Amino acid sequence: MNFVDIHLEPIQSDTKKKILETAIDFFSRKGYTGVSVRDITREVGIKESSLYKHFKNKDEILETIFLNFRIDSAIILPPVERIDAILEAIGPEEFLNTGLKNFMKHAEDPNMRSIWRIMYIEQFRDPLAKEIYSHDIVRKTVDFLALAFGRMIARQQIRPFDPMTLAVEYQYPLFTMIMEYIMVKSDGMDSSDVERKMSEHVRFFWSAVKP
Amino acid sequence: MNFVDIHLEPIQSDTKKKILETAIDFFSRKGYTGVSVRDITREVGIKESSLYKHFKNKDEILETIFLNFRIDSAIILPPVERIDAILEAIGPEEFLNTGLKNFMKHAEDPNMRSIWRIMYIEQFRDPLAKEIYSHDIVRKTVDFLALAFGRMIARQQIRPFDPMTLAVEYQYPLFTMIMEYIMVKSDGMDSSDVERKMSEHVRFFWSAVKP
DNA sequence: GTCTATAGTAAGATAGAC
DNA sequence: GTCTATCTTACTATAGAC
């Protein structure tokens, strides 16, 4: 995974990258307040004082993680302007399946999954984490889907429900499943049950809305 | 709210109760590792050493919280044996609405909502919290619903889908909505949007499965 | 069951040599 | 950019007087 620092510059230094990856791993398992700078530097193999040559303080590490989450999660959804073109090309059922595939690709990276865990935890403690999760993930996704379902209805590709209701009905179960998926994978367990649930959901939803 | 200690004895002492409620409040906002014994005793108005007359250590406070969550969350669902009687009495749509009402009543207590936040946070860090949330909440609820939907199908009260699929389709969106509800309420914000989403979900689901 | 006092450890962070 | 050394504060927990 390619990280950027808080000035959006790519992180080149191996040590800085290792600090970040270790922090991501530890924060995701113990929470930000449950991990000390000592824990991180011990794992990286440097002294505590050296860490401060790479990050101003412990908080800047978390900021960096949040920033990279923002950037990398932004590409899960295609731009709103492309909705019509996509619906034209592949139809609504495949539209939904492709969205799922996009997320799965995004979540292939273990670092990314760990960052999801961090967002889940820190949203309760950190106002910025909460803002990022509830805005960049929840709201953005639901708004995008409401638009997409609106277009599907206009094209008579699905039955005429309220688009926002459809967006919630489609995405809210997925939010729970995504959390389960992140959990299962980070425990090194088999994820096929969760993935089956996701496919089954798309199927059920489609059967409920198809014309 | 009436708490019990780790030996299942009701907590009578006002100080012990105040320690527990303060811990619940603080843990729910900053996480277990983000709150010190000092933070708690300062708020309660006692010295740190006094806290150890009530709890063996910091960990025992968390154990007590988990135990009380287990006990109080267990009464959200009626016993499995009563499913048929309930379906007989009120029918499937009202069955679902009543389930929602039961949860809402359970979540009326601010302490209870704070404990839900604690479970959300600590499941990522604490194996016991994870076990409680994923078993006592997720699995138990879904299994209960699968049974209930199976009975509804046998009674021809809904269309014959796979009961487990129905359970997931019904409950997984609610898990996300419950989390939203807990969040919104603990921020002192208006919860009517989330509550509307819940009702709307029951309506949508019912329209998808009704005979 | 409260307090004062204190032990012993761990925390975040900095100074300055190399 | 790494290290040693250190500062200061904060942490959990206990001893013992009242």
C-alpha cells in the first residue's frame, strides 16, 4: 500500500512506512489509546526518540492514517456523472454486483482492512474519525445509491420505490456485513460465509425491486 | 438502572453505583484504555485508593459492565417457545414491530446506550466483548428470527423464502440503524430520522415477504 | 469506607552526541 | 536519522492511619 504523509507527499522512507504500518496494525487491535509509542518503536526496531524524526507526535500518526483512509476509500464509488453510462453498459443488477466487487478489491489490502477497524473504533472517541466514517462512507455511499436508484427508476429498470429507501435497504445490511467481513478477515478466519451473505443480499434485494 | 456485581449481587452502595455509572459514561466516550482510574474517581469525588474498596481493579469495572450488558440484553428477545403463541396473537407484521419496540424500551436507559457504545468499541480489543456482541446479540437475534420466519412460512403468513436469508435481510439493516440510533442519542441529537428509517425498513421488508 | 502517602511502572516527548 | 540519556507527567495499585 502506498501511503502519503499529512502534506500529501508519498512516504518514501522505509522506516516511516514501517512505523505507519505497525501503528495501523497495533491501533486496529488495541485502539489508539491502547498503544504506546514504545510499543510501536519496539516492533519497528528503533528507539522512541527516532520516531519523532518521522512524526511530530503520536497524534500525527493517527492523522496520517485518517488521511490515507479518506483518499483510498474515495475510489470505491465511481463519480456520480458516470452512473448513467454504467447503467447503460451493464444494467442495474450488474451495477450492484460491480459495486460490491469494487469494495472487495479495496479491502484486499490487509492494511486497508486494519484501517477500517481503526475507523470503527475511533469514531466513538475521535470527532474527526466519526466525521470521516459517517460522511465519507455512510452518507456518501447512500447518497450515491439514491441517485443511482433514481436513475434506474427513470429508466424503468426497477420498480418505482422511494430512491432513498432503496439506498438504505440496499446498503445498510452491507454495512453490517462489511464490518463482519473486516472482523473475520482480521482474525484470519474464512470469509466465505460473509461473502455468501453479501451475494445473497444482492439477489434478495434485486428480487424485491426488479420490474 | 439496577446493576449487579460480578457475583450477581445487586449493587446497593451509592458510591459503587456512581463509580460504575461514571465508568460507563467515560468508557463509552473514550474507550476503556482511554480512561484512567483517576478520571473516574475525580468525577465521583473520591480518592483513587477508595475505588479499590469497591472494585478489585480497573478490569473488574469493565467485567461488571459486560455482565450487566449480558443480563439486560437477554430480555430483548422473548423465549423461543413463545414464538408461536405470539404469531397466533398478533400476526407477523406486528411481531416485527413489537420486536423493535422491545429494543427501544431496552435502549431508553442512557446507561444502557452507553454500554452499547462500550460493546461496539471493545469488541475490537477485548475477546470477551467480541464474544458477547457476536454471540449474545448478533447470533442469538438472527437465530431467533430464522426460527420465527420459519414458523411464519409454515403458517403461510409470509412467502416461502429461506428463513436464514430472511433473518439476515431483516436484522442486518437494523444492526446498522441501531448503531446509528445509539450514536445519535448519545450526541443528544434528534433520533426521529433513524426511527423513521427503522419503521420504513419494517414496512419495506414486509412488502417484500407478505404473501 | 474514606483518607494520605507512596511505591513502581509506563507514558509522551526532548536534548544533544554521533 | 539513529542513538543514549533524561524530563515530566500519568498510570495502576497498595500500605496503613482514622
